[in-house]
Amino acid sequence: MRQNFVAGNWKMNLTLPEARALTTDIVRLLADELPGARPQLVLCPPFPLLLAVGEVLGQSGPALGAQNFHQMESGAYTGEVSAKQLHSVGCQYVILGHSERRQHFREDNALLAQKLKTALAAGLQVIFCVGESLATREADETFDFIGQQLAEGLFGLSDAEMEQVVIAYEPIWAIGTGRTASSAQAQEVHAFIRQQVAAAYDAGIAANTTILYGGSCNAQNARELFSQPDVDGGLIGGASLKARDFVDISKSF
Ligand code: PGA
């Protein structure tokens, strides 16, 4: 279902006391300032903090998400975490295809396609990230590159599986750099992504797909970005570590 949507990707930040304090502040601010209809909100802490953050969230609204998992269902994979385990501790969502995992952990489109199936089979919804590097943008190859990420990574899913996926457009040059895509740049790529979904599936599924923008999205620029017709919300890194900023972004529709 297409909906206004804000997810916080905490990456490898925060200790247990810090995570509890941040979550408590977010829940309190949301209760005070967004008591009625809200966008779908998701917090994605690191693995060791999931249970504690889930406990603080309770039934308050924001859902719990994780940042990664292993492609196999279970077994002898020392140090890894399964999608089923994430689901069993209360995760509804998981991020997949983030550029940091593609770059530092060599996750390619074929592996991501496999991981997608594992996540969906475990009952998780997936926030599937795509996005180009600065070199790719400057070479005028953004659409080809993202088209390939979608075709090879995502479009092996059935119609029903696609409904469990949120797509996030995250230009690598905008992540953690303070350099945000302009709303026109974001809209252009979001419209392209929706068009690709329509071509691979159908217009109804495309119209129902939630597409987020990520990359230096903050409380100052969120409203302008979210006002674009194909931008349904944001995947927020740095600014999701501050309760005030995360809640302000959640109010930017
Ligand atoms: P940023 O990160 O908001 O800190 O740029 C976004 C992301 O990596 O999801």
C-alpha cells in the first residue's frame, strides 16, 4: 500500500542507554505532536538494540526494522543473523541493498535478489535501496544504472511479493555528505522508478508502491522533497539520531 513513510536508519550508532533515551524521546514527542493520523514510521536500530527499542516502542506506533540479515534461513553461519530471528523479536521491516552494504560488504544484485526472497518468506517487509554514485551521475548513466539495480535485484518478485516492498532512492553522493538531491532531481528519479515498476508489473502496482528519498534528508529540506508527486517520504540516516529532527521530518507531509 502506498503511504507516507519515514524510516530512521541508525546505522552502527548508539549504545543501549542512548537507544532507550532516543526512543523514549521520539515516542513522547509523537504522542504530543502527532497524536492522530501519522505516516508509517519505522526505527531501524543495530541488532543488539532491537529488543530494547521494541520494548520502548510498545504499541505506540513506530514499527521496528533491522538493517541487515543473512540470506540463508538458518544454520552454521557463525556471527550471522536470520530474517526469521528478526521477525521473532518484533521486526516488521528490514533494509536491503543499502549502498554501504553494496560497497563495503560486496552485496550485488544477485545476492540481493536472494536475500529479498528470504526476508519476504520470513514475513518481513523490505525497504529496498537503489542509487547511483557521483561518477555514474556525471557520466549521465543514472537511469541505466538504477534500471539495472531494479531489474536484477528486485523485479524477480511476484506481484504479491512486490506489495511487501518499499523502494528507497538514495544517491550515494548525497548519503552522509550534507549534499541533498534537489527536489527536482529526486522527483525525476522517483518518477523513473515508478515507471520501471509499471513496465515490470502494471500501473496499479506502480501507483501503489511507496518510494522514499534518502541522502542528507533533514528537518529543513524534508517538506520540499516530500511535496514532490512521486516522493512518498524518506529513509533518514544522521537526522534520525535526534528525536526532535526525526519527529519534525515525520511532520513534513
Ligand atoms: P543520511 O543517510 O541521512 O545520513 O545521509 C541516509 C541513509 O544512508 O539511509
